[in-house]
Amino acid sequence: MRRRWHARRAARQLQIGLCSVLPALALPALAGIGELERIATLDHGPMSETSGLARSSQPGIFWAHNDSGDNARLFAINLKGKPVIPDFLAKRYRDGSWPGLTVFNAWNIDWEDIAAADGMLYIADVGNNSNARRDLGVYVLPEPNPLAVPEARALTYLPVRYPDQDTFPATEWHFDCEAVFVADGKLHFLTKHRKPGEQAGWQPGTKLYRLDTNYTDRDNVLTLVSRRDDIVLPTAAELSPDGNRLAVLTYIAVWVFERPADGVNWLAGDAVTYPINRLVTKIVEAVAWRD
């Protein structure tokens, strides 16, 4: 009985952003297992294919970004699905053309997720559909105040490499990533698996990696932490603000893991799963905790 109450309490705390390739964003709150509440629709034209979401340090604001090929930029949005624009620019862009916050010294080859922790933003350029990229990495920048500034500079870029990938493309297509999160000061990555040579040929399973170094002039070889075979197509992840729960989003469910006993393997143990109706949500690629 205590476990059921604990799961329900976690569900009330979880705020999910579900992003579609359509120019719309649903931000449902999990009121119970399988129950979604759409609280906003994002119809801001420049946000055409949102694939990342992170809770800002500014109350009620979330950072988001588009998928591959877009300009290097971020969008701050509120819980009404509206873009947040610096006050001194609000009148200029009241026609809905706000282009977002420009990130200098960065390129969007395939941005797939964003994480926020300890005053920093981590933009993960780790999309790897063909499992052949050799320039994967993460942009790190101090979190700007979206109410005050329209642009920011990436502080650094951390190149990353998987320790178990030796060929490009890989023999097994298990090296695409759309989900990152920060736990205990370390950035973590969850992979999305495909059949070799088939970008749409999905396979079950994910691997959890951790970034343990911060080199800027050479690859940071990720640490393989664990594997899990029953998670299919993770598209986003985020740790709760209190650091005790991990939400992992897939196309058909949200998985919520408790902090592991060893403090390392976040995929260990049983998870509470909340099914979602793909007929309603379509393609979902972003998740964040509301509180």
C-alpha cells in the first residue's frame, strides 16, 4: 500500500512536455496512471520541431530547442505555451516572430536534449541516426536569464565518444541518443537502438553512460554504467529537482525510477510506468519536472 501511495505522489509532481514534429506542444500533467491533461498548445512558428525541454531556474519557465538543422538557439517558454521574450524586445516581436535566444559559438547538427543543473545548461548534440557520427558532444553555457538577455555564448564544447563503438557506422546501431540528464554533478546519456542499416527499424533496449571527464581538446570517452532491455526508444530524461527520481520518456510510456541504492545505476530496480496513448500524443521527445 505504501508503494502505491508513493507512486501516486510522484505522479502528481511530474510535469511532462510532449513535443511533436507538428508545430504544437502539449504540456500535460500526470494526474494518474495513463491520464494526460493538455495544459497548453505551442503555436510559435519558429519552434517547428521541438526535441528538448529542461526546467529553468526561473519559476514557471522551461528551456526548449528544435531538432537537427536549426539555428543554434534556445526558446524559453512558460506553462501557457508562450515564448518568453526579454522585456525590452517584447514590443518589437509582438507579431510572433521572436527567433529565440541565440547561442554563439555553437552549431545545431542534431540537438536532441537539454539539461539544466547548478546554474548551467547542457545542450546535447548527440543525435546519431545512422550511427556514423564522430563529432558528438555537449555544449555547456551558464544559464542566461530569458527575461533579460536575447543571446548567450557557449562556454565550452565537450566532445564525447562511446567506449564500445569501434566502427562508423557501428556494427550494432546502438549509439544514437535522445535523452540526457544530470545526476550528482555528472551528465548521463541513454541510447536509442535501431536495426543495423534501418533508421526506422527499432530495437528494444537502452544503455546508460556517464560523462566522467571534461576535456575540450580530445574525446571524452563515456563510462558505460548499465543496460536495460525492457525500455524501448527513450526520447528524453530528466532528474527531479530533489534529485530522487528519474523520469524517462518513450513513445508509449513514462518510466519513473527511484534513486538507486548504489547512487550509480539509475536503471536498477523496478520503475513505476505511466502508459501514454500515442494516438493522442503522436511523437513525444521531451520531458521535464514541474516541481
